[in-house]
Amino acid sequence: MNALTWTGWLRVRLRTARAAALALGALVLVTAFLAAAFPRGVDAYETRGVRHALASVPPDQRTVEITVSRGDLTGVDPAAEYGAAELARQDRAIRGGFSAPLRIAEDRSLYGVRTTKSLDAPDSWLPRPDGVAPGLSLYAVSGLGRHATLTEGRLPHGAAPEAGALEAAVTVATARTLKLRVGSELHLEGRTVRICGLLTPRDPDGAYWAVDPLMATARQDVTEGVPSHRFWRAGLLLSPQDGPELLSTEGEPEKFWRYPVDASALTAHDAPLLRDRLLSLEHGAALARLRSVAGSGALADSAVDGLLDAFARMRAAIAPVIAVAAFGIGTVAGVVLLMTGALTAARRREELALLRARGASLVGLVGRLAAETAAVALPAAAAGGGLALLLVPGERVLPSLLAAAGTGLLGTLALPLRAAAAHRRPRPAARADLVRARPSRRRTVAELTVLVLAVGAVVALRRRSTAAGGVDALVSAAPVLVAVIAVLVLMRLYPLPLRLAARPAARSAGLIGFLSLARAGRAPATAGLPLLALLVALTTASFGGSVLAGVATARDHAALTAVGAEARISADKPLPEELRKAVAKVPGVEDAVPIRIDVQAADDSGPPLYLVVADADAYARLARATGLGAFSARDLADPGGDRPLPAIVSPGVLARFGRAPMALQPEFGRLVVRPKAVRADTPAQPGGDFVLINARSVARLHPDTYADPATGASVLLLSGRSLDAPALRAAVRAHTPASLPTHLALRAAERAKLADSPLQQGAERLYTAAVAAGAGFALLALLLSLLQAAPQRTQLLARLRTMGLTPAQGRRLMVLEALPQALLAALGGALAGAAAIRLLGPGMDLTPLALPGSPGGGGAGTVRLQSDPASLLLPSAGVVALALAVVLAQAWLSERRRESTELRAGDTR
């Protein structure tokens, strides 16, 4: 077959089947785009996560600090080694040793000499809270003029040789605390330090000032020993040329270089390399090179490697969960592409059979079909991959290119391979009904192989758990394998109910039931491919929906446990009654319950007990509203007299003290209580060892002390829905005295904190997008399977209408024909999803995805996968609804066509 023939073949096929070519191109383009976008999406959220991990910590935790103490100096002239010129030379050499991904923020770095031990300032006019002289640290640092604004005076100059006085500058905050001004003189170990200027830091929260707070502001400290005494500590900022002067003090001076790590260009792919560079700088070969520059005793220290370790652990714990979604959508997309090829091969069966009958070789036929599909699929895959590279941010390109290339290759080979399998040997046309099909030995062996793989994947996931981190292909494909097993089982069982239902329908007088069951049974044996796509997609959607629902539920419960209600107002002292009345009027607040909490030391030397005193009726409503330890107010009814007060206790209290009466001594008087009921949690003290009693009983026993404002409620718990947070904050500010520090905690705010990590947010969004894309591919598979039989179904209706079939009967016939397969897919998808969750739930640790910083790994706080009814039922119901909508639309269109249009001589549909 020459080149002209190949070209002519392609031209004719693409011209006569434009719609099919465009549909294939659109499908491959979308699939290639999603396949290429997925790895870039993972890279993007992981990169945001590692940058957030470094940017969200204090400056001292994201710096590299190098120090050389005085005792480690090896030169013959220590003063020269502490000189500004030598420090600057070493700084340039150290910077030159850093290479990507270890990048430093040069504009915020500094170096110099400092005293590690404070020097006492005996000047009597300095403030002394408990009579102890202030302790002052000396800093001869670089870059002072770039990082501070001169408010008064001037910057310090270097001291003249043999001069007895030094010049120093201080910040305005330090000067205000120590009552310093320009011209003040301090005496430190016989040296006079004169204040020459007052400075204002330009970026007080930046690394230059915030790493060592004494440079920016004075702070109060306490002496060692008993009794302890308060005293002030502060820093004096000298000229860089005064570094050698610190050698003559008892402040144990040291040289230091401080370099903030610049994470603005850091990527998740570079994070392991950055960690290795830092470890080498602290303990390895890079430290040896550093010591050749800064001195033999140089030490490097940084907390960045610890932050990167924490990020790596969370990343490894989240990756298996994301891999499950990736395998699910990848399988569905691949099945849809294969299904498209199979449907095209079925539609062109007569054409391909005719070519084979006229002598076309199998290789030549496959080559023609491959060239035909490649002309459409490969450019579409290239366009989809290019769009992903342009529209989706990311660092790595190769994984996206490979994913797009794989999509194009599958789109190219789906039709040729299916045609080769169908036309390997010329055979007469015969129906391959689903009901009459008999499984071959090869199919049985393949099914058993898949079953063994599925069992192995489930066992491996349950034993290993996703908390172990890392992606295992077999473990990640476990939900897909469960869906495949469900498809194989359903395909074997499906003919049985059709045969059983067809027998009574054949003996009945009605036509619709028998004809619809006969049509459903005559579905081609290749109907397993659409069913596979549907079940894998439904299982992935159910599994993914349950993952997302489990994450949301865990965050809701964690936020509720942290707050105890929708909002919590607390203080160290009793809250004013006006505050309770004001917050009760805030929109959304249904109950404002005042609570007294008294911490009681336990007689068994165990953890303290939390005595919770609240109105029984109001607190019972609050417990029911929050779901934390709901109880009946009758359980805390006042017994009267001197009998022990009924109490609701935690399991820990019951285990420690039993059900015998116990005496408690809160601030308003002695109480004797007896456990009445046991609850694991209570809104006022979730998770602790608590004793809950009725406030009315306490008021009866101790009316005077209970009514004393000094023993009033220090906690307000608010229940309701959609609380107006700004109005609530305004009410707290307006009705709380300035002398009473008050803390307002909102459940919504606590929940938002649990999802503020870009790593979690990105993984959750990507998982949601994967589930949605899988559902879209599943719906496409359903549409393709229904449209495949659309011509035969339309012609059947036209023939039956000539025999007197009414439009209503036609619609009922089409619905009943499509219903068995739709119900099979819906029921199978729900059951497969439930089975996957049941089997794989114990091995799915969602804690890193739901709760940042929680250990997980099988502990008490581990978040496990639980079935979500909505995620199981809604996708399946959507499949049935779409199937019915498609066939009803087809029936409606068929009713508006004439029979002569559908029935033509020679039409073999």
C-alpha cells in the first residue's frame, strides 16, 4: 500500500466521518489535559505547602546561624579576627558556599560580634523592679543603618584606640523602658557606654530584629534561685568596628552570622535536597568547608531541616490518599477511551469485515485504522498537554508530557486493537447476546487473577495503613480492583434475573414487559466495558465522597471539642451579667449558658477534676444541640436535704472513684456528690475528667457564697446556627471591662484553622476535582452505551408504531429496556462503594488530611474512613436518572419523526 493510498484513505475517512473525528479529538484533548494537569496540580499544592511551612513560623526558625565562640579562636591576633573587615570577608566567603536550593535573603542577613552573657549595669538611676541591676548585652552588628530609622541623635562610631568610652544606639522601645536618652552614660565593668542615638526598626517582625528580641526591645526576666527577683534585660547596639572591644569584657563574646532562608523560589521537589544541604552544613562535609573559612570551632544551626521533616511526613501521609483518586480517574478515563474504540469498531463492523473478505491483511487493516486515529488523537493529546502546561502552574514538565503522550497513544490504539481482536479470523455475523454468552476458560483465569490481586491489595492496605506514607501502586488501586471484581460478579449474575423475569413475561398478555426484557437480554456481551467504567467511577466517587465527608466530620468534631459549643467566652474572673444578656441578643444565638468551672485536686494524686456547675435545663439543651454528652435534666434534679447531689461524670472519674459519694471543696463551699450517669464528653470540658452538677442544688446549699459576684460564672457557652461573629465580638468588647482579659473562641474559626494548610487545601481540592472528573467520564460512558443502541431502538419504535403502538407504550418500552442495565450499574456501584469502604476503611488514615499536626497512625485521635450515605446513593441515583432522561428524550424525538424516515429498504439497523 503506497503513500498516496494512505493519504487518500485518511482524507476520505476524515472527510466522511467528521463528527466522529471531532468527538474523538475532543475526548482525547480533555483526557490528555486532565492527565497532564494532575501531576502539575500535585506539584503546585505541595510547593505552596512547603513554602507555607517555612513562612508560617517565627523568623528564628527559618534562619541559618553560624557561631564561633571566643575559646575557638586559633589566630595569633584575636582582635584582628573580631575586626569588621575580617568578618565581612568571612561573610562573603560563607555566602559563596551556599547554592540552590539553599538560598538566603541577603537583604535581611547580618553578622557581627555579641556578648552571650549579660553585663550588669550598676547605675542607680536605671529601673530596678526588685532591686536587681539590669543586664545589658552588647551587639556590634552590620547593616544597622539599613534596617533602622534614626529617630534622634546619630549612629554609633567606632571607638578610638585606647579610648575608655564606647558609643551605642538603642531602639526607642528600649530607651522608653530603661529611661535612656541621647547622652546617657552607662558603666559596664569599668567601661563607659554613651548613648548616641535612638532608632526605630523598619521591620520589627523581620529576621534582623525578631530573631534576637533583645536588639529591639527590653524584656523583664527573673533571677535563678528562690526567691526569684525581677530585672530588666536589654541590648546596646555598637558600631561594627567595636567588635574587638568586646574581647575585654566578661560577656563571653562570640562571632555570629545569621542568614534567613529564602523560600520564595523553593519547590516541593527541591525540599529533600535543601534538607540534605542543611544537614551537611550542620554535621557533614559542608561544615568542614565552613570551618576552613570561619574557624575550626564554627558551628551551624537551623530549625529549617526540622520543618522540612514535618512537611515530608505530612506529604508522605497524604500522597496515598491522593493516589487512590488518581488510580480511580485514570482507570475510568482509560476505560472510556477503550470503550470509544470498541463502539467505533462495532459501528464499522460490516465495513471492516468487507475489507477482510476482499483480502486486506490484519496488519494492513490495523495500520490503516492506527493512521486514521493517530491523525486525530495525537494532535489532540499534544494540544491537551500544552494547555495543561500553560494553564496549570507547576515545576516539572516530564510527568505531564508522559501522561499526555500515554493518553494519545491509548486513543490511537483503542480502535485498531479492538478491530484486530474482532476480525482476526473472518467469521459469519452472529449475535453475541449478554444472556446467551458463556464465559471462556481464558476469561475465568483472568477473573481469578484479578480476584487474587484485589484480595492482596485489600490485605496489604489493611495491614500497612496509609499512615505509613509512600505510594504503593497495588494498594492505591485497591478500590479499582474491588470495582472490577464487582463488575465480574455482576456480569455473571446479570443474565439469571433476566431469564427468570422473561419466563412469566412471555406467558403474560402484555407486549411491553416481554419485549423490554428481551431487548435488555439482547444487549451485546461487550456491555461489560460500559459497566466497568460506571462501576469504577461510582466506586471512586463513593470512596472519594466518603473521604471528603470523613475529613469534614473530623474537622467539625475537632473544632467542637476545642470550643465546646458554637462559641465560648472565658475569663480568669467572673464575667459580668450584662455580657450574657448582650450576647444572647446577637443574631444566631439560641442559648447563652453561664458555667462555673472549678479545678479540684484529686485525692488519688491523679489528674485534676473539673467541677462543672450549670443550670441543668439550659445545659441539657446545650449538650443536645452540640451532641457532646447529651443527657436529661432530670438526671441532675435536686434531691433536697443533705443527700448527695446527683452528678454526671466522665468514664475516667468513674474508673478512679467508683459510684460511692465523694466530697468536693470548691470556692463556694463543701459539696458531696454521687455519680448518676456517665458521659464521655461534655461541652464545658470535652475529653477531660469532669463532674457535672446542677447549679440550683449548689445555690440551695450555699446561697450566700453562690450569689457572691466573686464566685460567678467565668465561662459562657453559646449555641445556635450561623452566629454573627462581628456582632458577637462587638458585644464582648462593649460589655467587658478593660481590666478583665476575655477570650472569645468560635467553632467556625477553629475549624478554619484546621484547613488553613495549603498542602491540605490543595490535596482536598485535587481529590474533589478527581472525583468530579471521574463522575463526568462515567456519565460519558453511560451516554455512549445508550447511544450505541439508539439507531436500533429508534427503528424498533417506528416498526411498532406501524403495528399500533401508542406513544405512551413506546416510552414505557424504552424505559423498561434501559432500566435493568441502569439499575445494575447503580446497585453495583453502591454495593461496590460500600464494600470498598468497609474493606479498606481500617487501612485509610485520614488524620494528616483532616487534622494538621495530629499524630494519627492508629492512635485514639486517628480519623478513619466511614461510609457516607449521600456519597453512596447520590451518584447511583444520578446514573439511573440520566439513563431515563436519555431514553425519554430519544422517545420524544422519535415520536416527531415519520415512520418512512426510519424504515427504509435495505437498512440493516
